[in-house]
Amino acid sequence: MILVVFLHSYNVVVNFKTATLHTENEVNLFIQNFITNGIARVAVPLFFLISGFLFFFKHDSSLQGTLTKYRRRFKSLVIPYLFWSVFGLLLFFALQNLPYAENFFRNEPVKDFSAAKLADTIFLNPIPYQFWFIKSLVVLVLVSPIIYFLTQKLKIGWVIIAALLWFFNFPYPIVLGFEFGLGLAFFSLGGFLALNRNNYLARFYPKAATVALILWLLFILVQTVLIDTVSLATYVALQKTSAALGVFAVWYFYDILFKEKTFDKKYFSIFSLSFFIFAFHEPILTIFKKGLIFLMGQKEFTPILVYFLAPIITILISMAVGAILRQRATSFYQLITGGR
């Protein structure tokens, strides 16, 4: 989840209402591209993989079992999606009506939204844009019987097909959501691992994980160095390859770091705030990012300082707000986080 926040902390280009700021410093460009467009890119496929694994863990493919999963995911996905979508809309409406805040908002004011635009913002394209991931998960859950059928019939073959469709940019209908191909590939991989976990997850791959980790970082280094010298298609191919390597490396490198170790309960209390950080960090992060750049001015060190400072502040505030809500308004917190 920390990587997700840094994924969104990218400030090489920052849009204000009357100006667009571009970062020119080469060191800053390298660091931000290495982290955001490299290391942090592993977070989303890992989340899809984990989601698929948990969905198909102890899977019941009967009609009753499927409907039970649908009901549970409605609570854990749809209700939080709608709440945070409305929250983001109301937050923007309030901020846009503050004195001197107009310059920070480039898009159409919420007060001028038509009924159709309002509905589109709430249900399809929420202001907290990170919820595209939840929308994609909802679609994947709805088509999970098809994914289960294909996984049972084609085994690893289906995962390979889904991965190739993602890698070669198969044009899925836009209604399925942003990056649906990415979600389908790694959600299917997670499902395959859950259904065949005794054959794959019971094994320990320390050498392979170490090699994958080194290759992953090397791929990120290469794509970062070549970002301005290769075509967009080549860069995207490098990025996808490094992300796939990163998933393997991170998944199995945890075994090297934490094999036969246990976590104290206090850590689980912190870990359980991850969904709240996901939901709360935007548009809060963007507010801090633009606000800090505005306050510090267009100095050479400003973008890189804000790149690290804005997400750290956002994560700490998110954790504090989440912990307070969980303690003092437990039922409400459970509702808006889907029972997490």
C-alpha cells in the first residue's frame, strides 16, 4: 500500500488551473521514474493476484456458493466504492468553494455538474481515481464463474493466455474498466495458485527468488535509463516484463525474509489499516502535493522533496484518521472499509 501511494506521488508534471509545471532536473526524473514507474508498479498486479487467491481459496462453484461470494463482495467492494466516491465528490465540492482554492482545480467545478456527469462521477469515474481497481475487481468477481471454468479446463494454459492478452494490449471494452487486462491476468493467476496451491505454494524457491529480484531491479534500471530513447511500445513492454518479474520476486522473496517468523498482534493492527490508506489517500495526496509545491515555489529541489514528503504526510494522516475511526466509530469504519 505504501508503493501505491508513491505510485500516485509522481509530480514530474503537475497541473494547476492556469499553469502546468514540468520537472527538468535529471536526478529527480530518474528517481521518480525508477520508483513510481518501476518498483511501485508491482503493487497493483500483486493486489490483483492476492484478490484472486483469496476469492478462489476454498472455492465453492455451486450456485449457492457463487451467490454467497457475490453477497460478501457486495459488502466488501461495492458499498465502500459508493461511499468513497461520494466522499471524494463532496470533498472536492467543499474545497472548490474555499477562497483562493480555484487555482488548484483544473477540472469542471462540481457545482456545475449535470445530472449525467454527477452519476458518471459517482458510479463509473470517481474523483478518488484509485477506485478503478475496486471497479475492476467487481467486474472480475461477476465473471468469476467463467474464470473458474477456464482455469479448471485449461489449467496454467488459461493463465498464459490471459497474460499474453494483457502483454499485447488486447482491446477489452472500456466499460470493463481501466487496465482490465492486467486485472484479468493476475486475478486468474491468483485463482490458479489458490486452486493448485499444494503443487506450487508449498515449495520454497530461495535461489529463483533472488535471481528474479536482481533481474527485476535490472529491468527497472534499464527501462528508467531508456525512457526517453525508446518507443512508447518498447517502454511499456519493458515495464510489463519488470512488473511480472517483480510479482514473482516479491511473492517468493517474502519467504526468504520471513520464513518461520511470526508477527506480533500490534503489527496486524497496523496492517489492517491498509485499505483505509488506499481509500483515503486520494484526493488527500494530490491536495498536499499541489499545496506543498505552491508553498515551496518552483525551486530545483521542490519536486523531489515533495515526492517523498507528500506521501509520508498522507500515509501518517491516513493511519491516524483510520485508527481513530476504528476505535471510536467501529461500525461506521467497518462499513466504509468493507468489514476489513
